[in-house]
Amino acid sequence: MPKIKSQTENTSVAKQGAIKMKSFGITVLALTLPSLVMMAAENSVVLAQAAPQPVAQAAQNNDESPNDLFVTVGKSVVVNSSQPIERVALGFGDFAEAQAVSPQEVLVSGKAAGETSLIVWQRGGGKLFFDVTVQASRAANNGKMDGVRREMARELNGQTINLTYENDTVFLRGQVKDLTSAQRAMTIAGSLGKVVNLLYVDVPTADPQILLKVRFAAVDRSLSRQLGMNLFSTGATNTVGSVTTGQFSPPPAPTLSTVSPSPGRGIVTTQTLASALNLFFFRPDLNLGATIEALESKGVLETLAEPNVLAQNGRQASFLAGGEFPFPTVQGGVSGSAPVVTIQFREFGVRLNFIPTIMPNGTIRLQVAPEVSSLDFTNGLSLNGFNIPSLSVRKVNTEVELNEGQSFAIGGLLDNRVTETMEKVPFLGDIPILGNFFKSRSRTKNNTELMVIVTPELVRPIPAGKPVPGLKYPVPFLTKNSDTPMSTPETSVTGPVPITPPTPGIPAEQLIQSMEQERPLVVSGASGNAVALPQSAATAAPATK
């Protein structure tokens, strides 16, 4: 290993601390190792120190391990050689700069923090190898650190945050009140480089509970009037027949001829009427009859559903009061075989899906999808002798924002329908007065009114020991067969439940992990198939009609 020194005549003076010399107009400060450590921050040009070893030995051994050379950004060191220098090479010029200032001296200046290598060729074939490490300026780093600390003290007043900088990495330690403060501290410290977050966060309070009240109110009214007449004859003027407008079909009148058991009566003819309309007239002496459809009907269907669902802030809640009905699905066969019919189950009833979110301004944003569905056998279909009902559905899917206790009518419908049908026998129906016997009229009016109202409220649990809501049963149940309640023992047996958290603070990453969305709850429907509740915005399942 070469021995790096300034001038041989300055050895005794260097022991006292420092000397100054001039070489080619460059002022060089030669220091012993203790003096180098003490005065590095006060001088811009310092002398490099290496492990003591005869230069001649280094010249003879070219494969020896390189020496370590340290320099600070913005400062310089001088490398001395006992032999004249022929050539100097630096590995990466962006970190440092090397310049021969005399036949036996090389000036190495730091430009940017990093590592590189320096090779010096001496006269006679000797080589000097150095691993150059350029360190960041402590003065600059301290200035940046002080600026970052001032910004943190200004933005995060009253919170304990310690900032340390080592190897181009910033370490944050301390305790903040929430995740927002932790994120802000990381953003400010990020101006120095890579940040390692070691902050603790105060344990937050429980999320507020949001109760959503939804009211479905629907009224369906219908009014129908029908008027028509059919004429038929069972043998008037030796003619059997009927006249009908086609809208209300006349009842069939089949004729059955039998031999009378009474002597002298011969063959007896019997007519049988079936499915007669609500008014029926027949003259046996004329063998002439009439069926009249004169009917007026009124119908009213009222629906009122008020589901109440409780959910945490930002979490989805679902509610269903109804059932499932079998729905056949036809699937194509394999290799030309007959189609296969499988049974699936569709849900119906009162359904509510919603996600509440408390906004910074105190309002509550709701993603809500209420739905009311019922079985409709009138518009169903028949398949292989099975009657499959359809679904009559009323649903809304929307997003609203309102204050606690306020209400919104998120859905409304007013539907009026009038259907009128008239059928008549040509020419005969146009005769004044008598033409009414050959006409049929049907008029139907339908009116549907629907309203959906939502009301969110912030609620708290029922205090311990207070009565909870219950139902009144018309018929009392059997008496209890045990005096021990079938529930978890009360606090008088188990002791009080701790209210305060076990630790005042937890690591920030642990708090973030606890706030992540849970895995979807998997339930089994009536069909036995596993169903995963959705994670996205609440949307009612499409109904088939």
C-alpha cells in the first residue's frame, strides 16, 4: 500500500495539526488523520490519507487491493505519489473529477454523491488503485433537514415527529393523531429522498353507524266495464245456431238425442249449456235464448314496505324480506341430444342495497338501490304443464347526498291507462236501437301510483341495561323450561368490558390494513348454491318478467 504524504520536509510540522504549502499555485492543506477529522468541515481542500505502506512495495505489487479514498461534495483531496505520475484515469466522471497538479500530485474533487475508482500510473510500471467514495455535504443536508423540520412543525403542530437522515434515506419516528397527518409527514419528508415510515398513529374512535329508513308506498287501482250479448237458438223455426260478436264467446249448447223410456214419446232431444255468462235468458216455447255480459269490476292493490338497515360508514349493507321461486333454464344438449332443463332460484320481495359515506362537510352520500318485487301469475307462462310466474318489479338505483334526518323522494310514478274495445256484427250492429244487441264493449282503466322515500340517520347502540325493541305476540308461547338464560352471561358475571384500547397507538401500516375492505360474505341460498355478496355499488339484481 502506498504512503500518501505531502512533502517529506513537512513531517514534523504535520504532527502539530496542519501546514500550508504551494505547488504550482495551488494551496494544499496537509493533515494528519486526527486533524483531518476535526477540520474537514472548515476547509475546502484537504489531503487524502491512506494506510501507511512503502510506495516501492505498491509499485512492485500491481494486483494489491485498492485503497479507500473519501471526499465530500464540493471539496477536494490531494493524492501524492513518490514516483512521477505518467497517467491518471477516473471511472465515472459524474461523481468526481481528477487533475494532475504536479508531477507527483493528483487533485480529486467531489461533484455528486456516489462511488467510483481512481487509477494512477507511475513511472517504472507501478500503479496506485483507489476506491473513491463521494459523500454528500453535511452542511447542505443539515440545511435541508432544518427546512423540513420547520415545515413539519408548521403543518403538524403539537405532534411528535423525529426526523433522521442516513445513507440517502429519511427515517420518520414518532406518533401522530391520524393517517392524514402521517401521509402529510411522508409527503414533506419525501423532498429529501426515500422515506421509511416508522410512525405510530393514535387509535381512532369507532366509525359512526348510519341507519337508512326507506319507505315504499304503491297503490294500483283498476276499473273495468263490460257489456255484450249473444243470441242462440236450439231449434226455433227448425234452426239451431247462434249469433255472437266474438268478444264474449257464447256458451256451447250441445244436442243429445236419446230414446225416451216412456211409451209413445219416441226420441227425446236434450241440450246442455255450460259456461254461461253472468246474465242468461231462454224461452223454451220459442227455443230461443240470450247470454248477456254486463259486468263492472273495481280493484285496489296497496303496498307499503318500510325496511330499516344499519351500516357503518363506507360499508355496504343488504336487506331482503321475501323468498325464492324456482325458475327453469333450458340448456343445449351435448352431441345432438335433447335440451336439458335445470332449475334456478330467483329472489323476490323487499330488497335494499346501499352504501353510506359521510362527507367532509357533514352530509351523507348514499348509493342506494331499493326494490319491491312480487310474483305475477297473470303474465306468467306455462312450460310442460308447469305454471311459471313472472315478476312485477318496482326498483330504483341512484345516488343522493343529504344531511342527517333529511328525506328525499328518490322515486315517483303516476301511470294512467285506459283500454277500450268494441266489437259488433257488421250491418246488424249499425241498426238503430236494435243494433245494440249485436255490439260488445269493454273499457278498462288502470291507475298506478308509486313513491320511494329515503331518510338517513346517525345512530348509536342502545345503552347496556336499557330495554330493546320487541314484538307483541297474539298467542303466548309455552313457559320457559330453564331459568338460565340462553345467552352470553352479563357483565355482572364476566366483569366489565374494557372500553379503552390496549395501546394508545399502533403502526400506520397496521391501521391501514385494519381499514381495508373485508372479504365478501359467502352465504348459501335456498337452491344450495354458494352466493357471494357484491362489493361494488349497490345494484339490485335484474328481475325477469
